[in-house]
Amino acid sequence: MRNIINFNAKWAFTKLATEIPTEISNKWCFVNLPHCWNAIDGQDGDNDFYRGKGYYAKALMKSDLPEADRYYLEIKGANSSADVYINGKALAHHDGGYSTWRVDLTDHLNATNVIAIVVDNSANETVYPQMADFTFYGGIYRDVNIICVNNSHFDLDYYGGPGIAVTPEIKGADAEVTIETFVTNSKMGQEIRYTVEDKDGNVVAEITSPDTKVVLNIKEVNLWHGRKNPYLYTAKAELVEDGVVLDNISTRFGCRTFKIDPDNGFILNGEEYPLRGVSRHQDRWGKGNALSKEDHKEDIELIYELGATTIRLAHYQHDQYFYDLCDEYGLVIWAEIPYISKHMPTGRENTISQMKELIAQNYNHPSIVVWGLSNEIGIGGSDDDLLENHRILNDLCHEMDKTRLTTIAAVSMCKMDDPYLQIPDVVSYNHYFGWYGGETDMNGPWFDKFHKMHPNIPIGCSEYGCEALNWHTSNPMQGDYTEEYQAYYHEELIKQFFSRKYMWATHVWNMFDFGADARNEGGENGQNHKGLVTIDRKYKKDAFYAYKAWLSDEKFVHLCGKRYVDRVEDVTKVTVYSNLPEVELFANGVSLGKKTAEDHFFYFDVQNIGETKLVAVAGEFKDESVIRKVDTFNEEYRLKEKGAILNWFDIDAPEGYLSLNDKMSDVISTLQGKMLFMGLFGKLMGGNSKDGKIKAAGFEVGPEMISMMGGFTVLRLFTLMGGMADIKFTKEQLLDINAKLNKIKRPKSK
């Protein structure tokens, strides 16, 4: 019988080793796995987190292991490349930081041993990801086990897979379930005992056969139907010889059908089932990627509370335990590899191996419906090598899994006629109109245009969002990082996206704030703050409740602006979210009236005098907050950039002339401003091409990009370029640009 021994405790660790250890050094520190060495420096900004090698070593006495024929070391996640050694001898190398892989230790075990794992998250040109808006945390950040098996056993060598694949097919009221097992060192006379159990453990089908592929029938099958009924069966396989069980494995699975229709969206078991949800990164404050099961469980419960029906698990393979939770909670999943942002011709083999691992390890999860080929990889346009890479991956997915579809997440600047959009089965776009330039009302019409141009390609939105921290205002504006602007932005996007039935899926970017050490913005460096919940999971921003009002069946009422107490205006706007039809607001016990709102967003004008206790009531539910009249704006609510090179109030802005505080759309609407901007952009970000077109970070500055940039102030755009494209500006350079802008007359308002 198989034994799995957890091997997490007391590993010696250092970044300073010069050779592979053959004994444990007392000079190293001791850590328990999961462990991440960038838990602090990967979340504090300046893009200076340690990227290099980390050395782990642990003693292993063979006598401490159960008796078995073979022993495998199982590593469930080590970012991003790793080598395994035993007693100083190299055994295995693995590239890819987000998947399970195993090493056969058997023939190299002595009575006493030192297992060493050298993990490396250094920059290179062969292993993805290398350029992306998140921290590439180093470490062995998931469990390590030793698996003890008979010489004849279910496979442990094929791309980290479980050794069993279950493929249900619905036939009327029943299901025909194909179970395929993969046996290493099988012998004549051995048989496999297959069993299918329902969720209560009752056997519903069984057979004993020498074949590694059998078909079993489930009568009157219970369908896995998302949140409504996430019904799971369990398939078990036992390898038997002369009545003795040599090895055993099991996997849960669900029986369901789905399709994605270009006009009607996602169809689950013949029923329209709108996919409206979030994306998720796996890190946490002070932990990096080294999460516990309790952390994963809290994440799924928060997403479930929101009412989401789908999660995009970005931008890499997530923990198996989290996929299990998605199966249990009925969340429909987009799973992908970290083929992201920068196409590397030398990285093709790594995209293939990571995709093989993703599919082999996750084939049995009913929650997964699409395999993501790439994310924003076409930011520089599509060349022949990129297109070939995508065709190879697309064909690989369909070869390994004939039951699911493929997708990509394209970036806004990707033209609607780009050939790589024709490769996958379905397409989604990452759009941030209303945050990264443009206006919120550009989002829906853009998708209408795509849908009209490509009526047979299902289209969705794989990312949209804006950043919010504990900054506040009664006059929210794009780029102010306030909780109020984030709430406004998502109100607008909800109304646009959820009313477009043809959109096959929409995924908010992001459910949680996450580590992005290259970012220095928003007043708290080192994070992307687009989350609906903070990185420590302690605070749900107001926008969280906007989605809950639309998506959740759990009745509630929420008063927005609880952190925005001090207000200067005489009459202030108060917003309430609820999924109940009517809300009444009380100010110091006096009713301000009842309101109905089909869009679940209720707005009240409140006299702001002294201190006012607000109580929102909807049915039997209520929520409370306090506002207070003040004479001057509370500066604790205003964004203060941490380590900002230049603040907006340091900038000369003569009346009638341009400055760094003006929007890019105003600057480039003037001939002088456009020439200044194009010259700067070409010089700083790649120059002009031979055909005279402006290039920026490898892609053409076309109408789509100009439209996006139009909503930024020049100062904010340059600040973002510093964080995202690693282009740094000095205060003197910025003031020099401002002086040039000060000589250009501001265009007249239309």
C-alpha cells in the first residue's frame, strides 16, 4: 500500500552556500516548509527583491521510512527552477515554479542521507515568467512529501500527474465514465479494482479488470452544476496481485456538460450560467506564496461570499488544494500557465512542459473548463515565432484533453484583427479603460465592436479594475487611488458587462491586493492594490459589496464610506449597496426616505451637520456608519506617494498653459505637445522604427494606446512608466519637461 510521508519540518536554509551540502550545517538557519524567502522584500517596492539561489538541506534516515520498494520525493512548488541532490549527487532538475514534480530517490538512498534542494528564482531567458506585474517569490513554498510505493505502482513520473484520468460523458439521465490508470512495472496476473462512490461514500459502480482503461456507468447521475449543486463522485483504483493490494489511488470528479456560445455565453448542463467573477493571485502579506490550507480556505470563502461563479487562477498553476476547493464550492475555473507579457523565443520548451504539467495534474477537476495559453503575450505584436508557439500549445491542449477549450488573455493594445486571436477556442481581453487612461464608458462599446467584427468568436473580459487604498474624497477622479473612485468604477463596469449576455466570462482584477515589488504608487509601495479585499484579507473594500449586491443570494445591506468620516461639504452623497429591493436611510434616527434601485446601488443626499450617525435598513438587515462635518479637508484622506520624486503641488502650472498635471489627451491635442511627447517616448522607450512609426517598449504607439493614455496626467503616466517599464526619471528631468509644457498654450475646452 502507498504511504505518503510529509517532509516539511526543519530544513536547514541559506542563501550563502558555495557548494552542495553533504551534511547539515549549524550555521544555516532552520525553517519549516512551506517557505518563501521574499515574503518581506518582495512586497516593499523598488523592485529590489532577492533573485538568486536558496539552499535547503534536510537529513533523512532510511530506517525512519516505512518499508517499500521505491521512494519518491514529491515537491509541490519550488520557484522557479530547482535541483535535487542526495549526499552531494545531482539527481534531477526542474524548470517551472508552480507545479508538482517528483524525483525517484530509491537507488541512491543510504542508511543516512542529506537531501538538498537548490531553488533559483534568478532572471533568465528560458523559464516563464520573467516579466509580469507580480513578484516572482523564491522558495519551496508548498508541501514536500516522500511517497513510498511497491515496485508495481500507479505512475508517479509523468509530469507530476496523479496516475489516473477520469472522463465522464453524459448519456441521457446516466453517465458513462471512462477511467484510465497508468501503471509502472506492471506484471502478468495483476488486476485493477475500480470503484466509483457517490458523495456519501456509497458504491455506484465497480469492476475488477486487468485493463488499465475501463468504462463504468452511473445510473441517474447527479450533475456537477456549479454553485447550485457542486456534486462530486470519487473514483478509486487498487492495484491487486494474488488478493493483495499493492497500490491505491483515488480522485474526485464531476459529471457535467458545458459549451461556450458566442451569443449566449457560458452554458452549463444545457442551462445558461453567466460566468461573473474574479481573478486570484496566491500570495499574502508577510507570507509571500507560502500559504497554509487555512489561507486557501479563507480565500475561497471570501470569493464564495462575493457571489462569484468563476475564478481566473492567474497567472500560473495554483495549489492542488485550491483546485479541490473550487470543485467543492462549485466555482468555474480558468487555469493557465505563466506564459506572460514577454515572448521569449528561447522559452518555448518551458511553455510546453508547464502546459503538460498543468493538464496532467488537473485533468480530473470538474471546475476547470478552459486552459489559458498566455496572458498579454501579444503586447509587442505577433511575430511568426509567437504564433507558432501558440499553435503548438493549442494543439497540445486538444491532444491531451479533448473535453475542454482553450483561451488567451489579450491586452488592450492587441488589435482586433491580430492573427493570434484566431488560434484559441475563445478569447478574453484585459481592459482598464477608466483607470489606465480612457474612460469607463469605453468598455462596453469596445466589446460590442469586437462582437460585431467577430460574431463567431466568444469574447470575455479577463481583467478589469482600478486601485484603491485608504484614501477618500467626495469628488472621485481617475487616478486618485480612493476607495470612492474604485466603487464608482466598478458600479459602471458591472452595469456595462453584466448586461451583455454574449460575454462568456468576466473576471475582476483582482480579488485580493497582491505583491508587485516593481510598483511604487498609491502611497504603499510594493503592491498592486486593485483587489476588492486587502492583501491581509482583513478589509473588504466598498467595491466588494457592489459585486455581492449583484451576484450573491445572501441578503445584506452595506453602507459605503465607513473609513471616510470627516467631510467638508454641507450636503454629502451617501451610497448604499444591497440585493434587497428597497433601502431606507436614517440620519440620527430621522428617516431620509426609502429608495428602490434596479441596479442595487442606492444614493442619498445627506445634510452634513455636526456628527451624524447613519443607519441603512433593508428588510431585516441594517448597517451603520458615522460622518462628521469639518471645516477643512482631512489630509489623512489624501494620497501621499511614498518616496515620490515629484508631487503635483510642486509643479508650476501657469494659467492657460500646459503642465505635468494636464491629461495626455490635452497635451497631444496640440501640435507642439504631440511632438514633445512623441520625441520623449521614442527616446525613452525604444525609438522610432524605420517606417517612421513610434515604438514603445516593443509595441507600436497606435490609436488604441493613445486612447488609453489620454486619461492620464503626464506626471502619473511617467510615474507608472517608472514602475512598470523600469524607466526612471529624476526630479530635474521632470521639471525640465514641465518647463517645456509651460510654453505650450492649453487647448480651449470644447
